[in-house]
Amino acid sequence: MKKFIKQLLRESLLDEAAFTSSHLPEGTGLFAKEQNSNELVLFNPKTKDAYGIINFVHNPNLSDFQYVISVAAEPGFGPLMYELAMMYVADKHNNFLTPARDGNIRDGAWRIWEKMYQRDDVTKKVIDFNNPNFKYDIIFPSEEVGDDEREEAFNELDKDEQHSLIVFNAGYTMKPNSGYNNLMNVASKYNEKTYDLASKIGDELWQKAYN
């Protein structure tokens, strides 16, 4: 596990091409649906193309924050999906976004979280490791750390592992910017049928990425 964490930390330093909303074709909007979970889809109704989808949910028994349960994006748009989700959570829920609580995070997604933690334009909030919602799953995926073992478990880890736990248990938020507002405004012009289409094509993008 230590080797795995150190490998992820090294990979997180690699530069990746990351697009902004200005790279999206004209007419693309951010289509939001709130049902059992929150869903955001970057979707262009004119071309019927989806560029990214992210789902997140809030369960206070598992996290103080909204946490990601699934995400997929066309190359280059991954970081933008996380940024937009952070802005949406701040805008609509006055909360923060955090990684999947089960620790099942792909390397590419983990690199994004690492970079978000380093960015000055992203606000972070880390809960105390004695909080029951401070999860150790990124380090101990098949073990449960008892309440009386939390401090000892944290202190026994090396600095890289402690850092990974902090990144994993931080909540992240960004102030909505003009790009976010423009994308939301585009989507607001469409009816529920188009929102359903965005969800369907976004799900197809996710299926393509994970199957």
C-alpha cells in the first residue's frame, strides 16, 4: 500500500492538458438534475454530444460533505467536471465536494484531487481524524478503523500516507465563475425533455468509459 500511495503521489506531479469552459463548443450547457443523487452533464443539445458527467450525493452518516460516486469525461475535461461540481455544490448546497468514500478512486481521478489540494483557487476544509466521518479506506480498503484506534492508526502512517488521507478527507469548493454561470444559463433555456436526453447521453459516456 505504501508503494501504491507513493506511486500516486509521483504521478500527481505530471502535467496534464486541462480544458476550461472556453474549449467547449458554442451551445454547450451544464445540465443539472437532483434526484437520489446530484448529476451534472456537460451537454450540447445542438450536436447531441456529452463532454462529461459527474454524480455526487450527501449522506451525513458517511461524510460531512457531498461526495463523488461516479464521473466520466472526454479527454481534457475531467478537471473541469470536478471544478463545476465544486461550484455547483457551493452554489446550490453551501457545501464542499469530497472523493468517493469507499476509496475506489482511479489513478487519473486521484491525480486531479491531488492537484485540487495544491491549488490556491480551491478552498479546502479537512475534518479532524477523530471525526467518525474521517475515512481510512484509501489506505485500509478492507479494514475498519475503530473509534479508539483512529489517532494511533494515523500516527503510525508515514508522511506520504498521512498526506493522502488528508487529501482524501478534505472537502473542496470553488466560487462560481462566469464560465459556470454561462453554462448554467444555457441549460436553463431547455425543457425537461432535453435534461433527460443530457442524462441519457451522459450515462452512455460513462458506460463507454467503464465498460
